[in-house]
Amino acid sequence: MSDQKELLTTNRKALTINLDEPRYGTFAEIGAGQEVARVFFQVGGASGTIAKTISAYDMTFSDAIYGKAPRYVSHERLSLMLDHEYELLLERLQAQRGDRTTFFVYADTVSARNFKGTNEAHGWMGIRFQTEPNGPPSDIVLHVRMWDKENVLQQQALGIVGVNLIYGAFYYHQDPRKLIESLLDNLSADRIEVDMLKFNGPAFADVDNRLMSLQLVNCGLTNAVMFGPKGDVLQPSEVLYKKSILVERGSFRPVTHVNVDMLNCATAQFIQEPAVKGKDVVVLMEITMNNLLAAGELDARDFLARVDILGDIGFTVLISNYPEYYRLGSYFRRYTKEMIGVAMGINNLTEIFNEKYYENLEGGILESFGRLFRHSVKLYIYPMRKDAFERYLATGTGVVPTTVVGGGHAFSSNVLISARNVHVPANLQNLYMHLVENDYIDSIVGFDTEILGINSRDVLRRIKDNDVTWENMVPTQVADAIKHRGLFGYHKPVSPA
């Protein structure tokens, strides 16, 4: 099908599919009514597209059809629905019309706003579809959050995004980025959020789901996506739900000994907090989109390099569109009421106390801190050598000339700047001391003094300059990965003839 320049209405998309003769399949919808199937019935011609619709609301009926799942609004339940309905579709119709039909199953399991408005309004939806008759199927699965305040509006939004998903699968599967952009056609992000998406199957053999998830953030469909240590795409609520959370923000370009030491030391302190002891803890490395877009446009290879390396050393990675820490804290509060810890360096701490970042808030820095520190949030501050800190203030880089001695480093200054002696603007000193004295800000202890001068920008420069001393500034697994994969501009040194 040729690309449409104008924005197609939801009804136009559904009618186009109904009139596309090879498309034929099943709609299985649980939890918020048959919102997607309804659109196809309303526009006319549905008999050319719909083999069956089903909505098994009762749990006993649902279990009898699809088997039991730990939760009814879950990825597991959606997978069972797709498996069952697709197998049934082929069993009953393959012999009759398989040579001229591209079969599909659309399914969703949703919890829309209840009468009291006390539940989480979200859902899983997906489509399994053939791109040619008798061909193998491919899948698209996504998780949505519905932000409308009325149940009927949530149902309407669900119907629209479901039609967008089906239309995108049929006509944009060769251009997954366009497919992603089209998911909110005739909608807005303040009504529907898509916070997880996965492509699978032969139609998407060359698709990297991490890059597609990043597109969700880049296109404004969500503000954060998450990846596991093995590079798999995670659904944030399933990872963060009712957990204590510790997060370190950075560029990780590349991850250094300092990054790892900072998080390890902060973790050791965090798990000893009275509010955290005995609780499940999630530890995250977080990269902001404005960090990824610092050069003006997204460098996919650079992004994957950072995620891969963090995964190589066992970390879960969050990519967010929250430049301010208080917004990141509010994001975590969607999923948990437990304590949140934030590990950061002195340079990041001083940035938090820069009032220019809060000019858009009516209450300025006081409002931002009120949002950040409410509901049990604590900052863990990693120290910095005085010479590095002074250079950071002067140039914004913090890079200090270092001399490699064995496996460690020698520095020109032994004076450390910590949360206890850092200087903030005079008009904010009383505020700062209030936060320190009331245990909202704490100094990280137990750190490795031999590595404090290491800086990612310095490591990156040395990699590009073929200065082999960079290898002593990062974990062994990181150095091996950079050299093996040729990351961050690394080129194998040429041996003299």
C-alpha cells in the first residue's frame, strides 16, 4: 500500500482493512469491552475481516479457554490468548482458505478505570499476523497505560490505539519506526502511554527491540523504557512494583570504575536503611534522552554500546526523558511507595542546586525539592577530588591529568569534596544544611580512593587517542567488550613493522 500523506481517521483505517480481502482473523478482548472489534463492525464490511470475536470476562471461563496465568492483565495472559486463538484459527480455516488468506489474531487484556477509580488503568495488547498466505506469523506486543479520568474515554482510546496497531502491523511492518509513530494517530500522549513494545518473528528479523523501545521515548509515546542485563526489553511496572529503588544517573560513555564503585557503595548503605531492610530492592543505571541526544541526534550504535556494556556487568538500564530528578522520582512513585535512593557525584549535586533549572516552576527550587524529597527519597553523594571539582566548575569536564601507576592512579590533590563540605550558593546554604541534617542527603562511605580521578570523558579521549592507559580506568569486562566490539572509537593499535 502506498504511504498516506494525510492522517487517516480511525474509521478509515478500519474500513481499509475490512476491504483488504486477504486479511482475516480473530479479535479476543478481555476487560474493557470489545472496543477494537466494535470499530471494525461500525465502519461496515466487517464480514470480510472478522472470523470471530470473543470476550471471556469471567475468570473461570477465561481459565477454561486459555489456561491459568498468575495475573489476568499480564504479558503471560496475552501470550496464552494469542497462542490459543491463532492455533484455533489455523485449525478451522487453513484448509478452507489458507492459500488466499493472511491470518491474524488481535488480542488484549485490560483493566480500565473502575467505578471508584482506585485501580491501575493499563493493559496488554498484541497482534499475531502473517505477511503472506501460508507464511509464518510475526508478533507485535505492547503495554499501554490509560490516563483519561472516565472509563468510557479510556475505552474509546483503547479502541483507537488497537486499530492503529493492527493497521501498522499490516501496512507499516517494513518500517517499524513509522509503525511506532502511528500508534498515537488520532490520540495524544496525555490519553495513552505506550511504555513497552516488542517485535518478534520473520517480518522483524532485522529489528533491534532496544532501538524500537528507544523510539517510544524519542517519539513521546512514553517517558521511560527499561532493559535487562541480557538486553531484553522489560515492562517497568513488572520490575519496579512495590520495590525499593536505587538509581544512578550518568552518561556511561563508557562506564568506569567510579560509576561501579559509586553504585556498589550506595547500595551497601541503602540496604541498611531501616525503611529498606528486608525489602526487595531494584538497582538501576539510568541515562537521560537529553544525554543521548547531546550531539543533536540519536546515535543508535553509541546508545546500544552503552546499554550492552552495562548489561555485560549485570546492570538493569533505564532510559528516561526526565532531565530533572524530581520528575524521575515522580515516575518511580507510580509503581512503589517504598524508599527511593539516588546515587550521584558532587558535580550532579551542585547542578541540583542550580536555580536556573527550576524557572519553569511557580515555586522554583523549593517546589522542585518538595517534589523530590517527599515520600522517602534520599541522595547518596560520591566524593570528588578538589582539583577535579575545581576543574569541573571552571570547564564543566572535571578531567584531571592522571599518571597511571601499576593498576592505580596518582593525583595532585588529596583533598576531597563531599556532601559535608561542598559549597552551595549562599542563599541556599540553610536549605542545604536542613536536607543534610534531616538525612535527605548523605555522604557515600567505603569508596576506593585510588580511582577518584577517573572521568568518562577522559577515558573516551584516551580510547580515541589509542592511549592504552584507559584500560585501567574501566572494569575488565568493559575493556574487553570495547576492544572486542570496537566501541567508542576504539581501533586496535597497529604494531610496528
